[in-house]
Amino acid sequence: MQKLTPQSLIVHAVMLLLALSWLYPFIWMVLSSLKPTAQIYTESLFSGHWTLENYSFLLDNSQRANKPFFRTLGNSLFISLTITLTVTLSSVLVGYAVAKTDFFGKGVFKNLLIAQMVFPAFMFIIPQFVLMRELGLINSYSAMILPYAMGAWGIFMVSQSFKGTPNDYIYAAKLDRASLWGILRHVMMPLNKAILAIVALFTFSSSWDNFLWPLIVMRDVDKMPFSVLLSTFSKSYGVYLGPVLAGSVLQMLPVVMLFILFRKYFLQGMSLSLK
């Protein structure tokens, strides 16, 4: 067991204070969502009347405003999971080609990947909108999924991880007459699951919180994601801080649950990406 020195104790104390300062806004948001709006600023953090009326208010008023709560939540889950699946799968396929095969224009393709990661995403909103309109996909789920079905960042991360996988594993799989999909499924993906977990988690988080693009391409209320519903609710009922905080907690909950479930692979992938 490592001996604790005064210097290490100070470092750990500072790190603990920094962690608490980072977590405090989330703790305040969750606890405040369980209080009546009038007590959020008048009572201390751990005191007051605990209730779920903010969540029931959010549910009831979204239904009255013809913005079905559970429908928008299901839309967000469907869109986010579909984008996560397609991005992860395309990152595996293209990342393997970049890392383990040679093809004409490989260097140019890699430079284009890096260039796409440099430019901010909002620069492509107008061309993407024009493309979706020409394809007749405006006001459809496809308009929210197709522009994000492949990501340069995911391809780059997966290809860099695949480069570190010894080619001997691939040669052994080919000797067993494994197909390309067999190599990817039984060799490359299991050996690089930490990086795949990072790509999936960050992709789900960004698609779940995406607000601007669905607001541009969607007109049907029944197809709106939860982020748009929460924004319109905050605009209409901004004076009711408790329900707004309750909606923010619900918006954050799926990402937190995914991180808790896959934190092992996430931390492994982060350690590999920092090396």
C-alpha cells in the first residue's frame, strides 16, 4: 500500500474539492426539481418540502399543449439509438479500411477526415437542409438521422485504435476462413470495445441533446424530439422553475445511466486515447 504523504493528501483534497464543485450544479438541479418552485431559492439545499409535483406538472401541461411527453421521449430514444448504431457500425467498417487496408486515395481520405473534424458542424447546416429538401425528407425521421449516420471523429478514433491491434490476429482469422464481417465481429470489435464504447456514448449524448437541427427540419409535433419539447416548455412556463428543472433532469438521465452502465469501458477507452 502506498504511503500517504502531506503532499499527496493536499493533492487529493484539492481534487475532491474540484470534483464537488463540478458536481454541485447537478446535485442542486436534481434536488431543486423535487421542491416546489417557491422553496427553491428560499430553502437550503437539503431542506424543504420534497414532492414530485414538478414532474407531474411537466407531464400534464405538455399533454394539454398538444405536445405528448412520452411520444417526444420515444422519438428522442429512437433517433439517438439509431444514430448511435449507424455511427458505431460505420466507424468500424471505415475505420478498419483506413487502419488495415491500402486503397487509392487513402492519404487524401484521412486528410478529409481531419478537415471535417476541424470545421464546426453549424457550417454544414444550410447545405444539409438543401440536400434534405431536394430528397423530399423534410419533416421525417430520416432528415434527423441521415446527416449524422456517419461521423469523422468516430472513424478517426476507431481507426487509430485498430492500428494498435496486431495483424497476427487477422491472419489467424483468415486462416480459419473468417469473412470480413467475422473478422470485425470476433476479432477487431472485442479487442477494441473500450474505444467503441466511447464513440457510442459520445454519439448518443450529442444526438440526444441535439436541438437546432430537429427544430429546422421538423414541422410535425408528433415527430419532435424531447429536447425541442423541453425548450418550448421552458419558453412557455419559464416562470415555473421547478418543472423546467424536472425536464432538465429527465433530459440528462439517459446519458448518466449509460455512463454508469458502461463506465468501465469508457474509462479504459479514455486511458487509451490519452496515451
